[in-house]
Amino acid sequence: MCIRDSINAEYGGMMRTLILLAILSVTFIFAQGPVISDNFVAVVDFLVDGRIQERAQVWEDFNAQESRFDFERREDHVLIHQYNFYKLLKSYIVDERTRNCTVTPLTTTLKPAFGWALNATRSTRPCHSEINVGRLGVLWSSVTATETLYLCVDATEPTRPLWVERVTAREHDYYEFRAFLAGVPPAQVFDLPAFCSK
């Protein structure tokens, strides 16, 4: 065997090894569930029986344990702001029209909205969005003793959720994302109005 044949044989062996490693890496990446930020800004529709019950602008800062929901109250069409400060264990419902600020205790911590998806199981069937018509998604699920979670992520943007469904013995929640921007929201969105004190 000449030196050139030896180099070619060695090079061919290295190429086969690199190709095998690339295939294993891709397999590993897709074996893991989607990675979606638990810090985000979104426009979310809360649906019951396929009908929109509420639409909310949502800011969630998992790191700081703060969330905010702005939504229109159905009965009187008043814009309501709900600020949740989990480190303080307080929730503030703010009606700027009446300048009313109602404080209620929080008894839980802010759970990561999408952290569970890392260990989710990928479904063989696709999913789609009712709102984002034409967007095809990849369906993921997680089943525990207390709840079943489903997540549909955009097939072309796997870090963008299309919808989430949560089923427990007492609740069945369904959320469609009209818009989703990953990242920590600006700190000032969690500033309470002057008439509402922490």
C-alpha cells in the first residue's frame, strides 16, 4: 500500500466517523423537546370550546418571578392590568378607569411556561393553529399523574409556540399565541401605577 492509498483510507475513515457523528447529533437534537424561552412577551387568546374568551397581552419574566396580563373585561369592556409578583406573593388587579387597585395574595411560584417541553414526547401527527392559518406545527406532549400538557410549535420556527393545551381533573385550558417574542421583557412593564403601592 502506497502512502497516498494510506492517506485516502485514513481520510475515508475520518469522513465516515464525521458523518456518523453528524447523524447522531441531529438525532440527539430532535430527540429532545423544543427549547422555548420562559421569558417572553406575547399576545394570547384564551379559548373555551373553540371560542375566544379573552385576549391578553402577556409579559413574563421567569428569572425575576414577575408576570403581567393586560386584558379587556368581557362584561364591561374595561381594560384590566394584572401584575403578579411571585417573590412578594402578591397579585395586583388594576382598573385605571376607576383608579382601583385590588391586592390579593399569591400562594404559588411562577412555573416555567415551557420548561416542561424539554422532556416532552414528540407526536407522529402534525398540529396546526386556528389563528395562524396555514402554519403547520410539530406536536409535543407530557403526561404526569396530575396533568396532561400539549404544545404545538411552528414547524419552521421550533422556538415559536402556536398553542398550549393543559388538561387536569378540574381544568381544561387552551391558549393560542397570536404573537410571541422570546426574551426578558423591559423592567418598566412591571411598574405599578402611582395610585397602586407595592
